[in-house]
Amino acid sequence: MNIAPLTQILALSSGWQVAIVFTLGIILLVFALIFFAYIGLFVKSYLSNATVGFSTLIAMRLRGVPASLIVDARITAVKAGIEIGSNELEAHYLAEGNVIQTVQALIAADKANISLDWQRACAIDLATKGTGKSVVEAVRTSINPKVIECPNPESGRATIDGVSKDGIQVKARARVTVRSNLDNYVGSALEETVIARVGEGIVTTIGSAETYKTVLESPDTISKVVLDRGLDVGTAFEILSIDIADVDVGENIGAKLQESQAEADKNVAQAKAEMRRAAAVAAEQENKAKVEEMQAKVVEAEAQIPLALAEAFRSGNLGVMDYYRLNNIKADTDMRDSISKGEESS
């Protein structure tokens, strides 16, 4: 009997058995690691009556969701009497929401008897992402109203300045008490809009006052007028009150404006006068040129006289005696002119 083939068959089957045993060992090791990695979370959730299935914990691992975070958030909610499924918590985490803060906000709203469901809380959390606010702060502001300084001290301005009808500047500073409006929080304007609207209302109210004394005597009229304008429409807040913290008198803006206008009018008048002076100087120079031209014409005409006399002599129209009489008349006229000029100078 040939024993070699049988030996080869036994050796081959032993190799397969070793490979199978090795593979099963690895599989069992992986399952053991997974079991010990998540058994603690499973037991923790089970003992807290917030059970999260073992398969769900493993699926979280595959989806890249931190199972411990979801389990802790679910336990926190269940212990507060709020039932939130692990799927909802996972979905909010995958949407880049803050799961713990959203659960805390939901608990705070429930304890304060404020109507807030999980979907709205998630929406508020996602809406406040990147704004420096949080859903917890929104709920807390709804429970305990907050005070907003107007103007914002971080803006570098200490007061809101307005000018009454008599031209006097009035400086005011207000404190706005607001409460979060959770129903309109998503997609609504935040504190900056409230501050801007209140500032606009204060400036308008001061500007409509007949005199600054009216504002100083009754600063509450500012808050009443501003509050009646419904400035919280389209914002995430409900304005409870507007209190004028400080009112002071500033500069006389009307007088400064009149002074500036007078200075501008003076400059315009001076410019127009300079234009008229320049025109007069030009006209004077033009007249002088005309005088020079007329004098030149006179000299030219006088130069023709000797020629005319010579022609008169030649033609016999003028005699010698006539010429002498003409010279005597001219000499007499020159003498009279010199005498009259002497008397005027004396």
C-alpha cells in the first residue's frame, strides 16, 4: 500500500485547519475588542433607561459619530424627562450642530415651561453657529431678559446724538430690555439690528422736538415713542422696555451751521466783488486804450493843420494878415488858459 499520498492529504487538511482556526481567532478577537469597547456604553445607557442598541453603537463608529457623545446626550435628556432618539441626536451631530448644548437648551426650556421642540432647538443651534451666540443663550434670554446697551460700547461711541428743531444737540444713552422670541429666532435679525433701530428712533424723536428743553424735561417721551414704533418686528427678540439712561446737552449745531453758511456767503460775495473789480479794471484799461487812440487821432489831425495852411497860402485862400491874426488869437487863447490854470492852482 502506498502511504505517501495519504500523508500529503493529511498534511494539506492540517494546513487548512490551522488557517481556519487562525481566521476564526482573528474574528473572535475583533468581536471581543468591539464588545469590550462598546459594552460599557451599552450598559451605561441601559442602566439609565436610555438604552442605545449595541448594533447602533457599532453603526455610529462606522458613520464617524462619537458614540459616547450621543449616549451622554441621550442619558441627559432622558434623566430630565425628555425622550430624544439616538437617530435624532446623530442627525444633528452630522449637520455640525452642538448636540450637548441643544439638549441643555431643550431641558432649560422644559423646566421654564417654554414651548420648544427638538426640531426648533436644532434649527436655532444651527442658525446661531458662527455668530458668537448659542441656543442655550437664546433660551436663557427667553427665560431671563437681557439688557442691551444702546449704542454698543464696543462701537466706540458713548451716546446717540440728535439735533432738535432749535438747533441744539442732545446726547442720549439708552438701555433696551429684550427677551428672545424663539418662534422667530431662525432667520431673524439679532442684537445689532435692534441697536440700530433704537438709535434711529432716538435720533428721529429728538429731531422732531421743538426745543431741547422738551427732551430734557421729559426724556421718557423718547422711550415711549421709540417703543411704539414696533422696532422688534423681524428680529429674534421681543422688546420689553426702553429706558433712557442718560440725556445731556451738546453743542449748538444750528449756530455752527449758520456761522458756516455766513462764512460761505461771505466768500461768495467776495468772489463776486473780485469779479466785478476785475471787470472794472479791464474796462478802465480798455477806456485808457481808447483815450490813447483818440489822442493819437488828435495828434494826427493837428499834424494836418500846417499842411492845410500851406495849401491855403498856395491857393490864395489865406493871406499873411489872416495868418498873423490867427496866431494872435491862438496866443491870446494860450495866455488865458495859463492864467486860468494859475488861479486854479492857487
